[in-house]
Amino acid sequence: MIRIVLACVLYLTVVMAWAAERLDDGSAPSLTLRWGVAVVGVHVLAGMLVPRWRILLLPFAAVLLALLLGSSDHGDVPAALVMLYWAPVAMLVIAMGVVLVRYIPPLLRTPEISG
């Protein structure tokens, strides 16, 4: 239970901070690579911390929270709509973390078949 809460809080904190930063017109372009690594990393980490398929619904929780952010001052598309558009990609990256924990270790434990 603690891992589920930790994964959800960590994921939502990083993703929402990134979304708020992207809405800021004065955000520095130098943060792009660092934020990209952090966002992708937190997706994989969430899948690894909670290796259950229901964790794939986590991007939709971020979409609901992004409704509070609205859109940037110069009238761009609302953050929630952009996050909804990217939700399938986020789900695939989280699924990579789930696969890493659920399916790779059993493959590594299988004995080699000598021919």
C-alpha cells in the first residue's frame, strides 16, 4: 500500500510540476532535457513501484488535476487537453516499468538450455 501511495504522489508531483512549468511563458529552454528525463523516469518508476496493470490509469488522474491549471496566458490549449492527448504514450512508458518488474526477472531466472 505504501508503494502505491508513494508511486502516485511522486508521479503526480513531477508531472504536475512539469505541466505548470511548461505553461509558464518565461520557462528556460535549458530545463527541457532535465524535465524530459525526470518525466520519463517517473513514468517508468511508477510502473516499477506498482507492477500492476491498473497503474496505467495514473495519467488520467494527472489529466483531472491538470484541469486546475487551465491554459497559459497567451491562450494556448488547456494543459488537461494536452495531457489527455499524450496519455496513451504515458501509459506505454508506465507499461515498460511494469514489464521490467513482472516479466524480465522470470526470464533471467530460467536455466539456459544447452543444445
